[in-house]
Amino acid sequence: MTTLSTLNKFKKDGTKFTCLTCYDSMFARMMNKAEIDTILVGDSLGMVVQGHDSTLPVTVDDMAYHTANIARSNNHALILSDLPFMSYVTLSEAVSNSRKLMQAGAHVIKIEGGSELCELVTTLAQAGTPTCVHLGLTPQSVNVFGGYKIQGRGDEAADKLLADAEAVVAAGAALLVLECVPAELAKAVTQAVAVPVIGIGAGADTDGQVLVMHDMLGMVHGRVPRFVHDFLTDERNSAHSIEGAFALYQQSVRDGSFPQEQHQFS
Ligand code: KIV
């Protein structure tokens, strides 16, 4: 079973690890079989499962339902679960909503933001709840950003992102996710912090990689993001199966053949 200690050891040894989003039991079983290291019950389910055009409508009850579906069949992966939009504005709301997700089977709670999360991160850590802080393109803030745009470009933005990462780690964050940031910045953050960093559209130098499961199976509605690779139709997936796609992703991240330069931003 993958634990935070496993991921910390992977970081120390330079072993790249995998994460895929997952929302139901059968896919979780298949990911277990492919030995995907971590599963993210992402609030991206609002878009790929529920058909919304953002993650904002997702509720804590939705997240608890999907987390429980996965926890019931998982026997290998560390399970990360998202606190959805506006469910962690106050400390007391955040604590009570984290409890719901942990009791549904999450091992780590993922929250989006920067240094403003420090008090919450420390409170949860002291209450036995590890956090993963998601920085960069944080989809819950799409209306603040004015769209899904690369973050951390330019010295000021890059310095702020690095400072935010260091602050939340100092506050007790166990993991970071970096989404859609220049590869050089992701590398600098990964080297600066002692905890494992998972990247999506953040280049090859983060400790782990995450993709939305539907994207890496070629099920994309609209424009295919630059950082996505379709592992289902990849010719190395000789079985042409979903399990084969998961196994190929696992192998490609471990051996460093994914992501490549064309998947990253500068
Ligand atoms: O909800 C999600 O799927 C995520 C990933 C994009 C990292 O947060």
C-alpha cells in the first residue's frame, strides 16, 4: 500500500511516481492492478462526470460519495480527495468537511491556494489530516484568473508561487500539486521543498505526475490540453485496453519517458 512515507522515499531516491484522477470503483480496481501509486478523487468530476463547465458546482457530499466508491475497492494507492469550491473558507467548515472526506476513505485532503492556507494546513496536520496544496492554475479560481491560463510566468509571479509553496510546506503540507506552470519554475519548487511535488503541465522534473483519467484515455470534450498524452491509442499499449493504458502510463512516468518537452510550458 502506498503511503506518504512511500512518496517521501520516492522523492529521496529520485523515483518518479504516478497519480490519476478516479471517480469510481471499477476504474480504481484497474488502477490498482496497474500499480498506479496515488489516486486523486478530483473535483474535476464536476466536468468529466457531471457535465458542468467548471468544478464550482461540486459539493462535499459529491466528493464524499466518489471517495467512498474508491476507498471500498482500493488496495494499493494513496487516496487524495479534493475539498470542493467554497467548502474551506472558514476553519470550522474546513475541519468538518475534511472529516467527511477522511471518514469516506481519503488519506490526504487536497486544497487549492497559497500562503493564505497556512493556518488551515497546520490545523489539519495537528488534527491528523495531511494536506496536499494545489498551486499554479487552480481551477476553483477560474473566475479570478479569467480563464484556464498558465500561471507563474514572469519573475514576480514565479517568486510568489515559490514563496507560497515554501510557506505551505513550512505550515505542514505533506504534498504539493503544481498545475500549468513553466517547467523551470516547477523544477525550482520541487528542489526547494522537502515534500513530494506532483505536476500536471509542469514538466518532467516534478517528483510525480498526475493526469485526469478521461484525458489520458483520449476522452476529451473540446480542445486537448498540451500536457495530455493518449495512452489508450499509444502503439505501445499492445492490448489496446484501459488497463494497458494505465500500465503504460505507470511505466512511462517511472522510466521518465512521460512527460516530454512537447507536454510542457516555458
Ligand atoms: O480535480 C482534479 O482533477 C485536479 C487535477 C487536475 C490535479 O485537481
